[in-house]
Amino acid sequence: MTRVDYTDLGKVLDSLTEGETDAVALMATVACEVHHSDDRFNWTGFYRNVGNEVLKIGPYQGGHGCLVIPFARGVCGAAARTGEVQLVPDVDAFPGHIACASSTRSELVLPVWNGQGDLLGVFDLDSDLPGAFTEADAEALAGILARVFHGAA
């Protein structure tokens, strides 16, 4: 089983995204690199903040995702609404979980901010394994996202 090396992943993403400010281009690159870095990641992608407390699907890897998620619903909505990482070992135990894929058992969602403090959206990782994500995953990915999206428009 392939497990991500966050130090190496961070270096790759820093190199690939250096000087880029387009949020969608950055999202596409991050989704691809993170998705292929670890066998636990079945769906890896972004939901973009389009205003009016609504998230819309952004670049992702994996099967189809939900097209629209209000801030008031689901794990992604909770991350956008609260600005806090959502580490969910059992999606069935999360009140209001939105099942975009019935195979998903655990989820990690991180809010994504640019350097000006604007919420660009959320980064969503789903796994078919229960309890697949850890605080270490959340901390490492938060650091990578902060660096990559610092200059995003």
C-alpha cells in the first residue's frame, strides 16, 4: 500500500505551483498530486466558494462528486461554515452527511484560504476505509495548502 510522504509531496507541489496565482489551476494540480500519492485517497478534490454560502465542484480526481453543496450541509459545508478542519472517521455518524458516493466511509475536509484571508473553498479527501485519516494528515495538508494558495487570486 502506498502511503504519502508529505515532505516529498510538499516539495513537488511547491515546485509545480511556484509563481501560479490562478486558484483553479492550483486546485487541479493539488488534486492530481495528492490523489495519486496515497492508496487511501479514493476521491480527492475541491469545492469552490462561489458566494452566497454555496460551494460548487472544482477540480478533482475520482468518481463524480456532488455539484453543489450549501455551507449548511455535509462535511464540506461544515468546513466552509466554521473555517475548521473536519476529520470524520465514520461518515455515517456525521449528522447531515451528504453521500456523493455510497462507498465513502471516512472523510477529511480542509478549508482553503488565500493570503488575504479569503475562503477559496474546501479540499475534500474521501476514503472507502473507515478511520483512514489522521491529525497528522490534516496538519501536513493544511501546511501544504497554506503555501500553495498563499498568492491565489
